[in-house]
Amino acid sequence: MNCVCSEALISPALDWPAVRDLPLRLGILASGNGSNFAAIAQAIDQGQLCAQIQGVIYNNPQARVAQRAAERGLPSVLINHRDFGGRETFDATVAATLRGWDVDWVIMAGWMRCATPVLLDAFPGHILNIHPSLLPSFPGLHAVEQALRAGVTITGCTVHIVTLAVDQGPIIAQAAVPIFGGDTPDTLARRIHTQEHQLYPWAIALAAGRA
Ligand code: GRF
């Protein structure tokens, strides 16, 4: 069933994949606000996504996601990339922390770092990211502004498997969001976020069901 309404056009059928016997063990990587983390945690609490969040890693001391994790009683660890000499040593610490939590899926939720082979090889094919555009359109930074500047009338969000090529990994799921005449980066980003919060938990279940 596809859903078309004034706010969004959800392209995938949002039927939840069959419940697994064992919960997925998720490790969350987030740099900022953490609303996608909260949406995933909520989907777990509501019994939609059969998973447990093992912990949250954030790389920015001000990241609101740390507070959100604490409110849910979930462990969070600050691993600040500025404390490392290079991207590989940073990723090695991130990977070791995730391994320590016995994570089987790594969920980038607003993680503003590019993954090196050190992280990718630690969890091959098991790292997901969400991006605020319909990839392959508008990869990289400022995707919402890019879409507005390009004058497209539909944009959206994409969940994909993370690869070395930024925002180019295999697509798991997408949701489309129309762009309205008076849209600003803020109004459009807000509507995209709303779709992200529905799409990401479901896409995690979908990816895990296919793996
Ligand atoms: C989202 O728009 C996501 O697409 C992008 O970063 C943003 C994170 O938002 N990768 P939040 O921190 O989950 O609120």
C-alpha cells in the first residue's frame, strides 16, 4: 500500500517485516540533535522494531543526543574526533566501542563523519545511514538547501548502506517529500525529518531481514 498525502509520499509499503526471534543489537552514531535516535528508540518501545540499543556514540560534546540517551537510561560515550591524530585511529576507537557492546548493526543517525575502511571492515554491510534527499540526488552537505536551489518539486530522505563512497551505498528505502512554493530550508527540513522518523526504524528492519 502506497500512501499519498499532502505532507509526503511514502514510496515503500510500510508493512513491518516479520518479527525476528532475537532483537537486533544496534549501536547508534550521532553528532547532534538525535531525533532519529529517539524515533528508533520509540519504535523499539512500541514493539514495531524488534531491536535493542546497546549504546550511543557521539563525537561532539554539545550533542543533544547524549541527553536523549540518558533520559532513556541508555549508555552513551563521547568519542571526540578532535582528540585523534587521524580518521583511522578515531574509527578504530569507535569500532572497538561498538564491538564491546556486541553490536550487529551500526546506525548512523546524523553522524557527521565519513567512515574509513577501519569502521567499514569491522561491520561489513551492516552500517546504515540516513540522508535528507532522494539519493543519488543531492549527496553531501546541505542536501535540503541543494534541493531548494535546484528547483526540484520533490525531495525526501534515503536510508542506505554505508560504503567508502559517501552517500552512494546501496539504497534500502526512500520516502518522498513534496517541496511547496513558500518552503524555506527550515520548513522543508522539518517535513523531511518527520518522514525520516517513520522511515528509519522500518528500514532497519528491512535491511536486517535481507542480510
Ligand atoms: C537528519 O536530517 C539526517 O538525514 C542527517 O542528519 C540529520 C540528523 O538529524 N544525516 P537528527 O540529529 O536525527 O535530529
